Amino acid sequence: MSQKTNILVGFIILVGFASAQVEIVPVRTDTPPVIDGHLNDMVWQQAPGYDGFTTIQPDFGKPSSEQTVGRVAYDSEYLYFAIEALDSEPDKIKAAVTKWDNLFQDDWVGVIIDALNDRQSACLFATNAYGSQGDLMLDAQGNGDPSEDFIWAAAGSMNSAGFSVEIRIPLQSIRFRAGDKVIMGIAFARQLSRYSEMAAFPPFLPDKGAMTTQLGKATFRHLEYQRTYEILPSFTQSENSGAQGGKLQRIDEYSGSDAGLTAKVGVTPTLTLDLTVNPDFSQIESDASQVDVNLRYPNFYPEKRPFFLEGIKNFDIAGIGNSSAISNVIHTRMIADPSFGMKLTGKLGRSNALAAMITRDESTLEYDAEKKKRIGNPADFGIVRYKRLLKDESYVGGILTAREHEGGYNRVTGVDALWRLSGTMKIEGNAFYGLSKDPNSAEATAAHNADLSWIYDDRNYTFLAGIHDVTTDFRLDTGYIPRDGTTTVNFLGRRAFYFESKLLQKLTVGYWGFVQRDRYFDMNDGRHNIHIWFSMPRSINSEWDYTFGTEVYEGESFDRSGFEIDMNGQVLKPLYISVGLGKRGSPYYDDPDDPFQGDVAYWWAFFNFQPTENFSTEFSTMREGFTSRDDDLQLYDYQIYRNKTTYQLNKYVFIRGILDYTYVQYPDYGIKYPEEGNVDDSKGLTAEFLVGFAYFPGTVIYVGYGSRLENLEYDATELDYLPAKSLTEMKRGLFFKASYNWRL
């Protein structure tokens, strides 16, 4: 054979390897397996086994440290998966009986499914040796979001060779195109925490494009559409008291019985409608304390309410997060007290993705104690999102958002796009135009935002370059914008080095930085960061950062230089630790009329101790202080201590207690501001106790108690609560909550 022919054949083989999708063959069965974690069912003897797992962490394409075998089966109602996780040291397998989505620091196995085979997103269904479950919505790059929960079943079983699991996923729980021939993207995944390793089959390689384009191809025959109907009634009984006149008194506005109803309907095989009336949007666990002094921007608290969490990834916008001014286009915590909601999410045809949401927010109402009801006008929110899907994960899209209240409004329209240039490169960006009207002044303003980023990523190198522009007074009432009125150019570059060592697996050295123009004051600022990351066995990581730069605040330039060092990892099988410290320059934001230069010093520690598979306790603490540079006066010293202890009777029933203590001192505030005098220390203790039964998403029973104590004391002369040394109970709450997800 000639040299030319050899080259041609080699080229054909290379192209075939680069573009071919690995075939995963599912077996149809008339005898479904018993989901008990034991792989002794006949169907698993018939189904082909897929091993050959290769790593995606800490390196790519290396043989996995332990053997894993995955199998697929199905019938007219379910998809079934069996995964055998062999282990040469089974006594070192890390697993726990734990709540939903709380297993991702354990050793786990799972299956990734792109049921629509559109390469835009996928779902990970993961379980561990005890059958504890977790699911993630994955974007095209494989980044996971645990917000959406699905109805499915799993069981695990430990044995002398490792562990095995079985997974059963109802076809009603996933969106797919029914027909005689249904193609889905499928992959198996496994995490081994003591090796700091994640492995998968088929292989995922960073120079082959997005994760979703490298899934295996599974062909299912004769899958019929089963329309989804779910009805979820909920009931809440609560009693809440607050300190008034020296004693706790019932707060009628937040006490009593409440019932709600949520429904889900599969409009088409790929389009779902969610409706909710008088929904129960209360949280069963309060937000963890955060430092709330000397803030330029309000603290960001994550969404925890199921109605808003489900399908929230459908509203993601390209270009957001790469140093963009907009942190979140859709931040549903802005909808504080909805009375009803409606969502429509899914696909129209093969290439059109749609997401829409309408809600009414009654947090704008005021409570009338005499009438014992709230009065006023609610605010209405509306969001519509559309995407035209292109090749692989590329798309073009648009979004409309609006908030209307008492004659005022905020209306924003935007377009966005993501384009995959090659296996290693993509560009993404967006542009928004907003109109806002103040209900008091009736003045209307217009503003815009635009972002554009170029990203390169392979095994060794990561680069990002972007430009971002947001005008002054740009509003996005459905989202979260820390700072407007800036034009920014940013850059990131990283180099990864890999080692065959028992001490160090990966070393990453990088730089990120930005320069920006402050439009309010026509001044420049920016930051430049140099960082080194060490990745070691037992999922131990350490990061060293040094930053230098400035920040414009109220027309002055302030130093923002500083350093941070942190380390985290599973240092022992039952013990996870995260510790860190740092120091940075900062203006004193709490005095905008006369800000001055200071330094913020801080440290934190987090420990999660899990001596048995059923019991875990975690403790976190952090301390932050601000000292002015010109006179070395400490204006505040903020301390937070938090403990959460959980006993999981089984995968469904748990008991949990939380203590959250804050202590804020203002040592030299009175010296810095003698006209204001000394500021009293602030202490607060929140205690919570919860007993819960969570069978699967939507079917839950909770009984909870909470109490809030503060260092205040009632003064009968002043008829008010004044600072004191001792703690007084200021709030108390007791609630019962139940809901049932009835799938027809």
C-alpha cells in the first residue's frame, strides 16, 4: 500500500473516531428487575456490560483506578440501569444514608441522560452504596445544578467486591420524543473520593467539544408517550410569635392554616405546564447567616423553593457569569410572596425551546391588624424565554422580563447566542434593552447591557476574554445586578500540569483580571489576580491567590489588593475540612458621604464529621474585621458560628437540629465617630429543630420548631427593647407542613 493511501486511511480512521458516537445497546424486557441493588435479575445477564471507564478528574482519558460496569434495560414504562462498582478496598468506600442531593461528596455512581438527544443539556441520576439519591441538571459543559428534582427510584448493596446499584426512571419523569425509534444520549459516571477521581463511559475529552456531544447513543424501540398528570396538594399549620411589650405575642399575619394546590400537565411529550394556586413557598430551613455590615451590594441568598427551582436552568442566558455586570438575569428570590404562578417549559419541535413564567407577588401588601388581612396592590412578574437550537450546543435566543406595580414598571428585552467554533473554542454573548418607570415620579428611563466572551478550553489550557457594558441606572427587577454603570474588559488564562504522584495530582497556575470604566465618575479601576491550585488525593485541594487593584467608590479610588489561602478535602473517611484566611483592602462603604481606606481581614473553617452512615454533624465558623488604615481603628469584628446535626433513620426519615450564633462588636467605632458615640455589641442565636419524612420530591411531611434570641431587654419606661448583656427570645415559631405528589 502506498504512503498516500496509508495517510488517507489514517485520516478516515481519525475522522471516524472524532465524530462517531459510541453505541450503548439497551435490552427490552418483559420481566422488570426488582430494584434492590442486587444484580441477580435475568435481564442483567442478558444486557451488554460497558466498562472501560476513563477519568475526567483530575486528568482526562486515563484508565479509572477501579473497574465499573454499566448496563441498560427498558420496558414500556421505565428505563432501568444496573451499575457494578468494583473496589479493591471495599472498606474504604465512602457512603452515607442521607437526604436527596446530599451524596455528591461521597463515592457514587450514576447515569447521564440526554433524553431529547438535542445536545443542549442532560440529567444526572446518581446514587451510592446505600441507595441515597441525587439528581443534577447538567448544561452542555457538564456543570451541574441540583435545583430540579425528579421522581425515580434507586437501591444499593455493599458486597465483598465493592457495591452495586439499580436505578429505575419512569418515562413520565423525562421528556423524550415518542416513536418506534427513540434515540437518547447516555453515559455512565462514577466518583471515587479517596482518589480525587471522577470517571465515565464513554470517554469525555475536553478537545472534542461539549460534554453532551460525547454521550453514547442508545436506541430504544416502540416507546409511547405517556401524558404526565401530577396533582400536589399542600397544607401548612403555623404558629408564630414575636416579642411585643415585654412578652411573646402571636403574630396573626404569619399564623394559622393555609392550603395550596400545584398541578403539572404534560401538554406534549416535550412541553410541560405547571400551575400553582396559593402555593406553600415557606422554607423549612432558614438562610445561613452572612456578614451584613459594610456592604456595597446586598447579600445574595440562593433560591430554595421547589416551584421556582424546577426548570430554572431553562432561563439561563449566554454570557452571564463571565465577569458580566449582571449576576443573575432571573433571581426568583425577588418574588418574595407569590399568590399564584404558572410555568410552561420544554420544546416545540426539534429546534425550538420555550420557557415562560407568570407570578403575582403579594409582598407589596400591608397587613391591616384591625381587618386581619393584607391590603394594597400586588406586583406582577412575567418572563418569556425562547431558544433556537443549532448544531451541538450552539443556539440563538431571546428573553422578555417584566415587573408591573402601581403604575410603575421594569420591562427588559434581550437576545443572546452561543456558538461552538471548534472542539475547544466557543463565543457567547447577549444584549439587553430596558425601560423603567418610577410610580411616584412617573419618570421613565431607558438603559442597556451587553456582554461578549470568547472561551478556549482543553486539557492543559483555559483562556477567556470578554467585554461587558452596562449603562447607569440599568434595572432588572427579575434579576440581581451588583454594580451598574461600568464598561469592562476581562481576561483569564490558566495552565494545568499533571503528575503521577501520591502527593500531587494536578497543579494549575493562572491569572484573571479586568479593567473597567466607572460611568458615574469617569474613573478607571480593576483587579489582577494570580492564583495557584494544588489538587491532591482524598479530594484535597488548596488554592493560593494574590490580587492587586483598585475600586472606584463615590468618586474616589481605593486599594483592593490582598491575598487568600484556602484548603479543603476529605482528610479522613469520616471527616471533611475546609479552612481559609485572607486579607484585602476595602473602602468603608457604610459612610458613603466620607468613605475612607481600610483593610478587611477574615478567616473561616468548616468541618463535617460523619462517624456512621446515619449520623453527621457539621460546624462552621467565620470571622471578619475592618480596620481603617490612617488611624488603625477597628470599626467592626463580625463572628458567625453554625452547627447542623442530622440523624437519618433511613433514606426517607430524618431528625435535624441547627444552631446559628452571630456576635458583632464595634471596638473603635465611637472613637472614629465621636459624635455618634459607642455602638453596642450585637448578639443573636437562632435554634431550629426539624423532623422530616421525604419519600420522593413533592411527597413530604415536616414538623419544625424555631426560636430567635437577641441581646435585647424590654424597658417599660422607654416602651422599647434596648441592648442588654443577656439574650431574650424575640421570635418563636412552630409549623406542620405536608404535601403529596399524586401522579395519575
